[in-house]
Amino acid sequence: MPKKLVAFAVAVLLLLAIPLNIGASPVSNVPYNTYDYNFYDESIAAPAGYVPAERITAATIGVEGELAQPQDIYYDGKDNVYLLDAGNARVLVLDTNLKLKETIELMAPAKIDMSLFPGLTEEEVIEAVGVGEPTKVTTATGVTVGVDGRMYIADPTGECVHVYNADHSYAYVITRPKTARLGEEMPFNASKVSVDNRNNLYVVAKSGNMGAFVFDGEGNYQRLFGGNSVVQTAEVIMKYMLRPFLTQAQLEGMQSSVPITIANFDVDAEGFMYTTTIVSDETVVPEGVVRKLNYLSQDILEEKLIFGDREWDRQSKQLSIITSFNDVDIDSEGFINLLDKGRGRVFQYAETGELIAVFGGYSEQFGGFGTDPQAIESIGDSVIVVDTTKNCLIRFDPTDYAKQYRSALIRLKRDDFDGSLETWQALLAQNSNNANAYYGIGRVYDMQGDYKTAMEYFKLAGDRGAYSEAFQEYRNLTIKALFIPIISVVAGLLVIYLVYKVIKKKRGKAAVSTVGGSAYSKLESKYSFPLYTLFHPMDGFGQLKPRKIGSLRVAGIILVALFAVFTLQFFATGYIFNENRLSEYSLLIMLMKTVGVALLFVVSNWAVCTLFNGNGNLKEITCVTTYALLPLIFAMVFNVIMSNFLAGSEGAIMNIVLTVCIVWSFLLLLCGLYCIHEYNMTQTFFSVIATVIGMAIIVFLLIMFTSLLQQTWSFIYSIVLELIQR
């Protein structure tokens, strides 16, 4: 009886414990998927980095009425947040808790149509008829504040920028600059504005494609800045190639290729401008849609950084939704927040390109956006998104995971190695799939000089470049440590060899290179004959017919060696140079790539040369083809071995060896076919070309035959199935 009571009590305790465990993860209920990418650019599940904390409406702000078409938000880094409530023609000045401090009505002086008063100046018209009532600015889309306290409002419909003084009185209006360089048709539908730390104003016109307009603190036009280059698509390249051959009328009718328009921008604390560009007709986000520009308009972001989603619908390009960044924000620690209008997500990156978190999305749930998220801004660690469709703001706060992630990167940037290492390890405890955490730990060990441990973590991170650099340093240290023993061994072997040569010379045992009185060398026997042809191709292959020395057994061994070497290359190539996924190895495909291709060449060459009076038989063609593969096999074995001892920057050595041996194999093949078919060299060369064409025809026929068999089987199967059902 007591045993039954104990068992019952244990069962009750276990049942009570189950719901406690299920509810222990509050961040698992976010209304969107949270993910990261591995080093194969595949999305993998990850802990939530940011969670929705508050939905901010007019009521929570503390203002009467409702927000109407909020378009932009700007934080001055102190205690003022400026929310552009465009539909209500006002800017709401909030504190960092997003509570109302002040309301600024957006009023602009009435415009005078000077075309109605020919011959008069504006001052004369004002004196005669007055100015009229100020108008509300309800079509604004951008707001920013300069270091002098002036507020700038971008008005694309009015094609101007309204400037307000620090006391919120109207200062002046900036219209399209009148310079010869811009031409008469340059649009100025200003959509976004930003001010750098030198009080220069940058204006993006949404129809412009030459970059941002730059004005000084007094509204004087300076220059264009940050224009995108023309994307070098196949269509653009074709137009450029055809241009010299077209008439003037055709040139005028050809659609010109222009740079892509900047969508939005932000200026960081150091004065660097980050720009985003919306792309289309792509499957994944290309390079360069996010740029970091210095004062010379040069992109200084690390090359090949890819932002946004990396996966797309491979079944249908039309169903793929490309990431389109319509706003960018740089927070106080230099982290990059990007707002994706394509899927309604926010991507946060470190300034060096590491993905911190992905959050948000289109949904009706709390934390989901409507159809038109317009702007993004950060206040401390929090991220604010302006949702124009739902007329609200959504504040996202970082989880402990994101806080640790950001902290680890900040500490690493500040050379706090111990603190960074501890934080990275804590981060891995939450997400063991985080490749950037492994990379961060590798960076710490690398900076501390522990290159061997750094290599282990760089390998886990999948960063071959960093692994190569650490490997090079580790190899240098190893060579220095073993230099004297290595030199001693080499010197000892050299001495032994010299002593052996001297003894051999004294004894007079120079062997005569004959085999049983034969005129041929030892290498000219059946099983070593392929080695002889390596250096004596014309003489060697010339012996195949008269001596019948070719061996199908040797040819088979070489084909097996070819397959084995390709397999060895797949698995045993050094990590720096090996991008193969071991799970993707296929025995059948490898056989087709090696033995299959070689035999296909043999069959095709035999068929071609039978038609063109070649004298080589199938056995001789097989021997020539396989013997000619030896340099390629030797090169691959050499490269597999060297790949485990060379750094990435030294890979050219392997490329040179492989290229030389491929050329060597090709020359051996030409010499062999020349000898057995008794062609001249021109005929031999064209026979090889015809053989390659024949290989393509054979493959095509095999595919057609396979397809026909499948259709026949499907037809028979459908008939049998119908008979069974009847």
C-alpha cells in the first residue's frame, strides 16, 4: 500500500510540473516566425530577438482625436521624438516614453500664382492683394531636425521642403535647385530628409535617380550625393554593345538605362550616410541595396554583405516576395535596423553584417503590421515602427537573447575579450545554431593568439576566410617550432643518400636497363606502360598497335582510380577549399561524372572514327583515353594533399597544377588518338570536336529514350489500373 501511495504522489507531481514547463517561455508566443541563417544560406529556427511591447495610438500618446496617416518618425538622441502625423498636418513632439510634450501645426504660407500677374514682382503683388491664408501641409512624408533646432518637412506633392525655426515658426521653403547641371526636367518631389552632424540637409526625391540633394544650413544647394550606379543587367550590356551599330532614330527610340532611385536614408553619429534601394525582378536581395557612404559618396561597407531574406520560392519566381527595404535606422550603438516593405519585417544587423534578429510581419495580431509600414526609428534598445495603415506605432523591445547578442558584439568591438567570450558562450547556451556566436568566440581566441582553438570555432561558424587566416598563423608558429628538427631530418636523409651513391659507385653495380634481353625498357611492359606514355607519348602510343600492349585491365584500374580520386576530393579536400556538403554525395552521380563520362567519350570516338576511316579499335581507344587521364589523377591527388597544408591565399598553386595537368592530359589524348587512328594532327583535332558533339547527341538520345520508357510505363500502368477497377 505505501508503494502505491508513493507512485500516485510521484505521478501527481509530474502532472503538475508539465504545465509549468510549457509556460516558462514567454517569447515563444510572438505573432511571427523568428529565424536566422546558417552558412549555407538556409533559414533555421532561432530565439526571438525582439517582441512587441506596446501599440501606441493617439490615446496612449495623450493627444485628442486619432492619428491620421502617420508617415515618419525622428529621434534627436536626447529627449525628443518627432512623429509626423501627416493626415492631421502636425508633428507630435514626444518624450522617450512616447508621451506628448508638444504639438506643432504644419502650416505653410499661401502660394501666389505669379502667372496671373505678368510684369509684377512678388513683393508688388503681396503689397497689392495680400498673401491669403496659410495652408495646412497634409501631404508631408518626411521629418527631421537639424543641430540648430530647425525642423525640415519633406512635401512631395508640393515639390518642396518646408523649414521651421527652433521656435516652430515658418522659416522658408526649399524648392527645386535652379542649376544648369540638373536640367529643366529634374524632379523635386521630396519624400525623405535627413541632417548630418555638420547641419547639411540631404533630400531624397522619390522620382530622382541621381542621388540625394544636399543643402547647407541656410538652404543653399550644394551638390548631389550618393547616386546609385546603373545595374549591369544583361539588357543594359546588350544595349551598350549595340549602340555603335544603331542609327540616330534607333538611339532616340531606345529606352535609356538609369541608376536605381534611393528609397530612404539615415545619417549615423559619425556623419556616414546609410542608404537603401528598393529592387524588383530579383529572386534574392543583390549586393549594394544597403550602402554606407562617406563624404566622397563611396560605399565603405564590407563587400559581399547580403541583407534581407536569402531564400525564395524556387517553384515559381512570381510567388517569391523580394525583400524591399523602404527605411533604414542606425541606433546609438551603430546597429542597423532595416524595414522590409515586401514581407513587413524588420531586420537588425551589426555594422559588420551579422544578423541579430528578424521580427514583425503582416498580420492582424498584436505586433503585426497592416499593409503599409512606413518608417522605423530606435530609442535606446527599443525599435519603433510607424504603421500608416493601422494609424499607430508599434514598439518592439529586445529579449534577453538580443541583449546578450548586442552586448557580445559591443564588447568584442571594444576589445573586451573576457567579457565578450563569456557573453558569446551564454548566447550559445540559448541557441547552439548561432554561427555568429562561434565566429565571435573564434575572433576572441584569434586576437589572444590561440590560433588552433580559433580555427575550431571558425570552422563551426563556417567562415573559411577567417579559418584560413588563423590556419596560416598556426602553421607559421608550428613551422618555427619544428624548423630545427625538420632541417636535421632532411640533412640526415641527404647524407644517407650521398653515402648510398658513393658505395654503389665503388661497387660498380650500375644495372643495365634491359628486360630479358629485350630492346624495351622496364616501363614499356604491359602494366607500367601508362607511366611510359606520360613522357614519351608519341613513341609509347605508337607501340599500341604493333605490340598490342594495351591492357583493358589496366584501363579498368585507372577508371576505378579516377572514381576513387574524385570521391577523395569530395571528402578529403582541406576545409578551406572544400565547400561540399557531405550529405549531398551521390554514388551514382559520381560514377556518371567519372567512369560514365570516360566511357561515353570512348563510345562516341569509336562511332565517329568508324565513320571517318579511323583505324583504332574499341580496345585501343579505351586504353588511350584512360592512359591520358593519369596526369589529371596525379594533379587531383596532389591538390587534395596540399589543400590540407595551404592557406586560402595560396590556392593559386593548386589551380596552376590542375591547369597544367589538364593540358598535359589533353595533349596525351591527342597524341594517342593521332597514333591509333593514323590521322594527321588536324584530323585528330577535329575528330575530338566531333566526339564531343557525338557525346551530346548520345546523352540527348538517352534522355529521350528514358522519357519514352516512362511514358510507356505510365500508359501500361493506367490501362492495368483501369482493368483492375472494372
